[in-house]
Amino acid sequence: MKNAQIILVDDEKMVTSAFKTLLKVEGYTNVNCFNTPVEALEFLKKSAPDIIVSDFLMPEMNGLEFLTKAKEVYPEVSMILLTGYADKENAIRAINEIGLYKYIEKPWDNDDLLMNIRNGIERSHLLSDLRDKIDELEEAKKQLEIYSNDLEKLVAERTKDLMIANGKLSGIINYCADGIIIIDKKGNIEQANPACENITGLSETALINKKFQEIAYITSRNANLAFDNKSGCIFGLDKDRNDILVKDCVIRNTLSGEEIPVEINFATINSEDENCKYVGVIRDVSKQKETERLRDDFIATLTHDLRTPLLAAIQTLKFFLDGSLGPVEEKQSVLLSTMLQSNEDLLGLVNALLEVYRFESGKLTLCKTNFSVKDLVTQCYDELKPLADKKDITFTLNCNADDKLEINADKSELKRVMINLCGNAVNYTNKGGEIEVIANVQSGDFIFSVVDNGNGIPQEDIPNLFNRFSQGTSRKRSTGTGLGLYLSRQIIEAHGGKIWLNSKLNKGSEFTFLLTNVVKEERQVVNG
């Protein structure tokens, strides 16, 4: 405030001198006094004032004319007119016409003069700030108008793009050969396309009033999607999973009564929302299933027909080797033994293919009996112990069941699984390694594990390990058929159980299967 630039114009030097002295005494450091209006106007062209004080009567130009010109240059600056009593009316008119801040009559009161100067300077600053804000608002208004126009154009373009995209999407949905359905997390159908109407034999209106589990059901007890009839929830679907493929699913067509095998790929919509939705793409796999059936029938017939000549060849080779057909030289014996081993391996492959076919076609019925689980585990252990000893592998058995405890299962098929898991462990554990076979009974369930400290299996290979013809890992392939673990999974799942693998590279693997509610209650033993 004290460094504000003050302009004083008066033709009497005594007045300007006294005025300047008064202001300096009050602490104002930037006071410019002029005795002619012309000099003041020249100064104002170069420097902006904070307040202008001018006398009324001056020879070259009166105060009203001077302040009018100054007002044109600095409209926000406060201006005070010094006038005598006789010029009071002209001063009031000037305030109304020109827009002066004040007029002060001569002789003035110093305190009153100083107060008006302070207020005038403050007023000038406020008006200047207000003008700046108005200019900023005007500029903002212009920018806003530009943005608004651009936004309208952008919205129009995006709306057009969305309409085009929506048209394409509607065309894809309506003319897609696969059924498309949208459900909520409880399985309530919210939308369906025409292909879905054709598969189910129901209109979209009729479908919307139903739950998904009313029109579809899972044929495999171990499918990764299941329905809870009480809560209506669909297990396997949750907002944390991006998608899930449902196989072994059948949809009933209400018009034809036909049961159509389908595969459904579910994906999450609005996963961040608690009320997330799921879109399902339903594909009719009837032709694919028929093709698979014909292929499997062909393989089953072929492998079955191969067994007879293989058995004949194996028996003939045994006759040669045991000397029934005459003496055999050593070189011939080695060659015949190799041929016998090859034929037995081929017969093992044929038998494995036949077993897989029987399980997949549902033609193999489990022959469940009650038997001692400890006897079975011990028998499997004893058969593989010599192979482990040959590789200097520490092979141990840990079974918590007593001799009298029995389970209800297919003994021969269960033995096949145990032999396969233990045999794999022996084959893939390095010389001098360790293998532990663990058999536990708890709460009516039977748990069997084979733990080794071998090379382990990469995590990316574990999901495919129980599939058909899966041989080893992506880094190292085995020379087996790739059917052992697949057949083991089929056998365990046929018992209503579950088989899985935990493995870490360079640390080892643990294969485990679980059979629930198989222990006979009257003979159940709980590990204490």
C-alpha cells in the first residue's frame, strides 16, 4: 500500500510541494507531482498509477478534461478532484458523468484527504483484481464454449460409432450359430439370443423366467461347474475368474425332447460390481461327440483285434525261450527276449487303450468289494520295492490303518492306480533319492499320497498332466504311452474321488488321490 504510485496534478507548486511532503510523512514513497496536465498525461503513457489527484481549475486544461483523458487509459484507477466551493456543482456532475471516485473541497482536511487516498488506492486494486478476474472468466468462457462445441462433436462421433458397433454386435449375437446367454451369479437367465432359443426350444421370454440349471445339467460328477439347488448359486463361477469352460453339459430341448450335448464358455461381465453378470457361449457338440464316438469305437475295435495276434506272438516267443521248441543259442535268446519285451509293451498299450475306452464310454462297471486297505497298500509297496532298491532309492511306507480296517472300492482298479503312481515315482526319481508312500484313513475317507524328491514338474505343465497322451513335461518327454495318469484319473473319478498333484521344480512331487465315504463305519480307525 505505501509503495503505491500516486499522481498529483495542480498548477500551484506550493500545493504540490505541501501535498508531496504530507504523503511522504505518512510513508508513501512513490509520489509524482505535476504542475501541468500535459506533463502528467505524458507520464501516464509510460507508467500505471494507483490513484490520481487533480485540481479543477488549471490554465492549459481543467481537471475534468485531464481526468477524462486519464480515465480512457486507466478506467479502474480511482480519481479524486480538488475543487473550491464554487465549483462544487461541476464536480458532482463530473462524478456522475465521468465516474470519478471523490471530490474534495479546498481547503481540505489532511486526515480526510489521507483516508480518501488510502481508500482510493484500495479501490483501484480491487477494481484491477476484479477486471483481471472478469478477463479470466471471459477467457474461460471462450475456452468452455470451444470445449463444449468440441465435446458435442465428439459425443456425436462416439454416439455414431456406438450405434455402428451396437448394430454389428446385435448382428453377431442374433445371427451367431452358437447360443449366447447372460445370467446373474445365482443362475437367473436375463438374456438369450435366437440360437439359444433353437437349442432349448423356448422363446427368450420363456427363458428369462427360468434358472439356467432348469434347462441344463452336468453329466460328469467331476465337472468344474455345478449347481446348488438350495441357494441357486453356480459353483465354479465367481468374479475373480475371467472365464470357465464347462464340458459334459446337456441341454434339454422342450420341443423335441432331445438332450443336446453342449460345451459352454462362461466369462465375467462387470467383475468390479458385486452384482456381476456372466455371459455364456453355448456350442452344440453333437456332431463332435458322434465323431469322437466313431473314432473311439474304431480304436477299441482295432486294439481288441490286435490282442489275439499279440498274445499268440508272445506265447510263441516264450516257447522258443523256454526251450519247448528246441535249443536256442545265446544270440538268438537275446534277440527273442527283445522281441518278447517289445510285444509285451505293445500289449500293455493295447490294454491301456481298451481300459480308457471302457471308462470313457461308460461300459466299464466298477466291481466294488470290501477289502483290507492295508493289505492292498502293502502289496503294491512290496511289488515296487525291488525296483526302488535297484536304484538305491529309500522307499518307505506310512499307513495308519490296521489290518482289519476295510474300504469299499474296486480293488483291482485301485491297485492299478497305486502301482501307476508309485511306479512313476520310482521311474522319475534320481538314483539315491527318497520316496514315501502315505496311506491315511480319516473321517470315513481314504487318502493315498506318493511323495518323492525328484526333479519336480513345472507349474504350467500340471493342468495337462492328467490328460490323454500327456507324456512328461514340456521340457522332458517320457517314453510311456501317456495314458497312465489319465486312466488313473478316470478310475478315481469313477469312484467319486479326486486326484491331484503338488510339485516344485528341483524339490519333488506329491501325487494324491482322495476317496470319500469309502471306509466301513464298523471297522473305521481314526489316527490318534
